[in-house]
Amino acid sequence: HGTSKVNARGHLEIGGLDTVELAEQFGTPLYVYDVALIRERARGFKQTFENLGVTAQVAYASKAFSSIGMVQLVDEEGLSLDVVSGGELYTAIAAKFPVERIHFHGNNKSKEELEMALKYKIGCIVVDNFYELELLESVCESMDTNTKILLRVTPGVEAHTHEYITTGQADSKFGFDLQNGQAEKALTIALASSRMEVLGLHCHIGSQIFETAGFLIAAQKIFEKLNEWKESLAFESEVLNLGGGFGIRYTNEDQPLPAAQYVAEIIEEVQKQVEKYAMNMPEIWIEPGRSLVGDAGTTLYKVGSRKEVPNIRQYVAVDGGMSDNIRPALYQAKYEAVLANRALETTCETVSIAGKCCESGDMLIWDIPLPKPGSDDLLAVFCTGAYGYAMANNYNRIPRPPVVFVENGQAKLVVKRETYEDLIRMDLSIKEKINN
Ligand code: LLP
């Protein structure tokens, strides 16, 4: 997919570069991002809204992969940016991302984080709960400033992959419940505040979603309430943010819709609702993470040891694992892989790819056909662009791998490999008398 292909040497190539050479130049493990594919995905979302004639903002959910280079790329493509912590906001500011296009999410933003958001005058704060409503009011007061907000509501729809559940009341840590009066109460408070300008509502119903039904039902539930509030609170939602969650294909078990189709079906439903209740069409915001960067990322590993459990399994170990991709261990997530240096070979055996961390659960892929991987072969695991580096960790004191952007035959290092010195940089000796 994307710009990846197999070249004449039988090597996997991404962005016009031979992955064997990338591994030699930058070492392994290595995250490689196909920049052209990210641009294509970003433009695809924007184009879809344009074709439908709908005013929209597409915000990249930077939790999927945040780094200065990535944020700069998002800016180059003219998207907005969703941040969920002071750290992600700091990264955006360091990347000089236009502050008016930053949205701040989170169910427990601290006073310091809210102060930071207000100091930089970011575009919008997505208020999640009553505590935050009060805290934000008082922080605005003490800084003598004001802010635009969205209210995050929980419509009682939860969607994962193919299933979605609807309940009268959503058992979720996020947002104001739409059904039990919380959302209305929050809106009443926010509308009365001279410090907050309520742009509209936000909801996010889940991640890695394959069907649109959950989005449509969420929209219907929101519009039912908007219709009530038109009268009772004289409130009209200028903006409706329907979150992210559009699924991608990791393996053949996954059958997502094309991104444009999610958007088109959602817009069609919103337009229906707008007509039904004789409202103005709100500006539609979405905030995809995974579907912008997921399949653009590939992780390259070097194959090392092997262990045979006779008649049961061939374990093939690589030089990374749950420290750079925790998703298989955490979510039983499945991935596809090839031997990047022998990509044309077809005589395969079934092996299981083990990580190098000291725990049995550190398996990247179970039972995958590969052409007899041996030590020093290069394994490419696909679709690691979302929540891979973002959730990487230093378990077993393994340094985090670097990230390289490739495009048009050019490689650009955007995150350096951690060093052993980096690993102990925060450590303090108990042998020092004064150590602070
Ligand atoms: N907006 C909000 C408010 C969210 O909570 C999320 C993801 C997104 C947008 C982006 O969702 P996406 O388009 O990426 O599905 N670590 C998990 C995924 C957690 C997603 C959390 N929220 C994983 O690796 O699958």
C-alpha cells in the first residue's frame, strides 16, 4: 500500500527508498513513515468535505503520533490539531503550529494545562466535566481572559470495530451525559459564563470503527437534544465535532470503509437532521488519528534468535517488541509483516514473532507465514503508524527507536534514537549528599 513496493533486488521499498539501506543507515528497530501517504489521507478528508460543499475542520488527533516533525507536516497540510495533554500542546507550540487551530481535549486537564492553553490562546478547549467547567471559569477569571469551548457529550453510543452499543446512559469516564440532564446543565452554566463562548458540541464514540451506524445514531441523539435546546436555551450549535475513530486495515480480518465514505454518510445524516428540525447546518469537525497515520507507518526490525518448540511453534525473535509496539500485548492487535530483504521469496514456514522483552506476553505476531527468517534478516511490520511510537516505553530499559520520514527518495530523521544516557538522564544517585 502507499508508496511501498518491492524493488529489483527483492527488497521492500517505501517512499522510493530501499528499507535494507534505511536499516543500515538508521539502525533497527526503526519506524518509517510514508509521508506521501499521510498527505494523501489528509487531502482525502479535506477533499471529501469540499466535494460535499460542507464547511469543516479536520483535526489530526495527535495522540496517535505526536512529534515536532509530525505536527509540522499536519500544518503543511492545513489540518487542525487535537491535543490531549500539556505535553502534546507543548509539542505543537514548539512546532509553531498555528494556535487558533489547536483543540484541547481530556477528562482531567490540570489547572496548569488550562493556564497553558489560555496563555497560548488556542482555538478551542473541549470541556469534559463539571469540575473542568468550574476550573476553567476560575482560571479565565484570574488570567482575565476568555476562550472558545466545545462541550463533550456522551450520547450513549459506544462503537468498537463492527459492534456498537447504545444505552440510555453511557457508562464512560468522558463527557456530559446527553440523556440524564448533565449535558443540558453544563450547557446552561457555560452559556451563562462571560468567559466562555460555546461553539458547539463534541462527541467521540470509539476507535477502529468499521461501520457508520454508531456515528449516525450519535448524530440523531445529539440533534434531538439540540432541537430541545433551540427553544429552552436559545442555543444553536455552530460547530458539531463528531470525533475520530475511522477504522483501518491491519490484516485481512479488517474491512474498513474508505475514509470518504464514513464522512459522506455522516454528513448525509447530519443534513437530514438539520432539515428535519429546520436548523442551520453546523460546521462539521472531525478528529481522526489512526486513519491519518496508521498505515503510513512501518516498523523495521532485525531478526535475531530462534527457538523451536517441536511440533508446536517456531519462535523468531526481533530486536524490539512491546517496548515499541504494545498493541499486540495490550489489545491482542494483529499485524502483517514481510521479510524486507527477501520480499519476493515465496516458500514459507509458519513462525511466531517474539519481542525481546522479558515477558511471555511480548509477542508481536502469532503464526505468520514467512520465508524461513534467519538471523540478520529484516522484518517489516506494517501499519504501525498510529499508537506505536506514541505508546512506546522503556520497559526493560530498552531505548525508544528513531522515527524517519521518507518521501520521494529522501529520508528525514524526525525523532532520534534514544541512547543509554537518555535512559538514566533523570536518575539520581543515592550516594550524593545533596541531589536536587
Ligand atoms: N478524538 C478523541 C476524543 C479520542 O479520544 C480519540 C482517540 C480520537 C479522536 C482519535 O481516534 P482514532 O481516529 O485514532 O481512532 N491506543 C488505542 C487507541 C485509543 C484511542 C483513544 N482516543 C489503540 O492503540 O488502538
